[in-house]
Amino acid sequence: QVQLVESGGGLVQAGGSLRLSCAASGISFSSYAMVWYRQAPGKQRESVARIASSGPTNYADFVKGRFTISRDNAKNTVYLQMNSLKPDDTAVYYCALQTMFKTYWGQGTQVTVSS
């Protein structure tokens, strides 16, 4: 059974930083791409950053230069380092593991950025 558990969310002032973690179990983590998504109230879920199994990364334009995605395959964990946070970054952040046939989701972690 695949499980993804996010942690690291919280309340931070604008300009501050947070690091989200997502620990995976029940699957060969290193074989798959991992993606961080977010969903703000009243808005659709959107992709934030993606890291391929081999390491290449992609970012949404609105986080480029501020967020960094990384992975530690030995710990079955993907991270999202978020710097220079803005109130617009307030959302529930989800990690997702992408296989050829299915995407697995974590439960989400709330990030709130105060102005």
C-alpha cells in the first residue's frame, strides 16, 4: 500500500522560509517522478515543482528562483524548500508520486503566509 506523508507546513511571515517534506512508503520511490502541488481556497490545484526519478527538475513560473525541489532516495523523501514566501503562496501543499498508471497523493500540509 502506497503512502505519502507530508510535513513541515505552518504559519510564516512574508519573506520567510519553510521546508516541506514528503515521506513515501510501499513503493520503489527512486523509480518515479515526484511532484508538489498546491491548492488555495477557491482555486484549482496547480503544479508547483517536479523532480524526475533521475533528478531533473521543473518549476512553475510563479515559484522559479524561490522554491527548490529535491529528493533523497535513501530516505524515500522529497523536499520542497520555499524561500521568499508571499501571501499568495498560502495553500494546502500536496506531494504526488507519478507512475505510468496512477498518481498517488499525500494528505496535504497547510502553508499560511501572513503579510
